[in-house]
Amino acid sequence: MAKGNILLAAGGTGGHLFPAEALAHELIDRGWKVHLATDHRAERYSRHFPAADTHTIPSATLGSKNPVAMLSAFWKIWQGVREASRVIARIKPEAVVGFGGYPTLPPLYAATRRRVPTLIHEQNAVMGRANKALAGRVDAIAGGFLPEGASAAGAKTVTTGNPVRPQILEAAKTPYLASNDGEPFRFLVFGGSQGAQFFSDAVPAAIALLPEDQRKRLAITQQARAEDVARVKAAYADLGVDAQVSPFFTDMAARIGAAHLVMSRSGASTVSEIAVIGRPALLVPYPHALDHDQAANAAALAAAGGAEVHPQSSLSAERIAELVGGLIKDPNRLATMAAAARSAGKPNAARLLADLTEAIASGKTVSDYRRTRA
């Protein structure tokens, strides 16, 4: 039975749109009609978004200290608030859910002015600037890594986890099987769109320092920038190491599932996916991430025992070789880390987030929701 409209608002990047898409599918399955509010950057991602309609809302970043630029940004955001208000008046959503990024400011602010129930989802262990600006106005905060009771708005925080793609849930069905002495050892390295160059430089140099018996066991999958692929491939070929190197892998979920060890950055989606699948990881937070959110995400998985966190500044080729070589020799430790990572994963995050959305849409408070969950 159709229930009404829910408006999802997300910044125009994959990190914001993918969890919104996961929630959209869950809500549609429950009979809701979903609308999306975002900016023009989302076009390459939103083509597959299951929205009844997509609304492009003006917004701007408030990062500049230049008074003229600040005034211009505030004016554009106010225009966005007026446009979002018109959209809300037209579609009459039962709730508005924001996923971070400055494009969420106008729709969520407009919704709070019109007294429409509101919820924000924060993927990271540190709240982003847009969500922080909205936290005091919304009815509830869902956290990917935020513990309940965290932040000044902690009374409104519910830890739901980060919704993950169906491919991740499929890969999670594969149990972790340790690689024992003499068997192939699958090592997955990826750095995302930012900071992959460090891995291109450091990891082949580290592999060159491993003893020959360990190098012969390695099967490496490494994501690298397009301009680095040829030299990374050549480095591994010179070492006689089996390696697949590409700027993009369409089957990354399956590759995580096949890995004996992962080395990666620690964006919220990456950490959530590694945890749900349950694989041991060496996490290297991107050192230039705003608010150091990657370091906080990595620390959350490390606290559960599923990962080791190593600042990029500490990782010479020698140190990486020491870490990787030591873990190759210790399959029991890797299996323990894999189990710990899996215990920290939240494969039901989309369902939990949809439950909270429906509760807020029906007029319940976070306290009401917690009582029904107890």
C-alpha cells in the first residue's frame, strides 16, 4: 500500500548518494514514494537512483573567508531554501532525510521551517560541516559510526551504520579462509580517487623488500590512478609478482571478499564495506581529509580489532614490508582480525535507517523510537 512521499537530500558525490540510494530502495520496497534533492554534480550517479523525481536545488560551500564570496554563498543558499520550500509545498513529504554535503542545507533548513519531520545521516565518525550546521534543527541524527549519545546533539543520535550496496551483502556470504604457508595470498590495495598515488609509490617498493618465498605467493589487486598504472604494472612484472592494476574495478565487492588482506584509505563507505564483508585491513587515513574524518573512521574499526591504523607519514617501504610480511606469516592473526571486522559490520543498516525514517515521519521522537526498539 502506497504510504506517501519521502524527500532524500544528498550532496552530489558517491559518498553521499550511495547510502541515500540504499535507503531509497528499502523505502520503496515498503511502499513509499521517494524524491531526491541534490545538485548538478549528481547527474553521473543519480541516473540509476530510484527516485520518482529528482530536484536540483541551488546551494554553495561556505568555505571561503572572502566577504564577497561569503555573501554570494549565503545568497545562493537562500535561493536554494526558497526553491526547496516550493518543492516541499508541492510534493508534501512525510519526512526529509539529509545525507551530508552543502546541497542538503537548503532542503533540510526549508523542511524545519515548514515543520516537516527531519533526519540527517552522518556516514563518518566525525560529523561533517553541513550536518553539524543542521544538527540542532533536525528531529533525529542517524550515525554510520557516531555512537549514541555522541556530540552536543547526542540525545538525538541513533547508530544505524552505513547502508551498503547489494554486491557487498553478496560478498559477505563468503567466509574468510586463511592462506596457509605455500598457498596463494591475495592482497588488495586501493586508495580511492584521492591519495592513490601514495600506494602506487610505496607498495611496489615494499613488495620488492619481501623475501622471495612471500613474493611468489602474492596475487595483488591494486587500484591506481590512470597515469600510474603502467609504471605500477611494470614494477610488479620486474619482481615476477602476479598483479592486476587498474584505475577502476567493477567487481570491487567480490575482490574485497576474495582478499586475505586489504590495504586502503578509510572513507566511511570503505570501512563499512570491509566490516560487513569481514576482512582484515591495514588502514591508511588520507592525511588531508577535512576534519580528519578518515582517521576517526579507521579508529572505530581498529577498536573492534578488525584493522590496524597506520598514519601515512609512518609508512616507509621498509615499514610496509614489515607489516605485510608479518601478517602473511600469521594466518591466525588475520583470521582473528577478519572475525572482529565482521562483528563490527552492520549489514542491516538500510533497514535500521528506514525504521528510524518511518518513526520520524510518523511523528515519533528518538526517545519513542528507542523504546520501541528495546
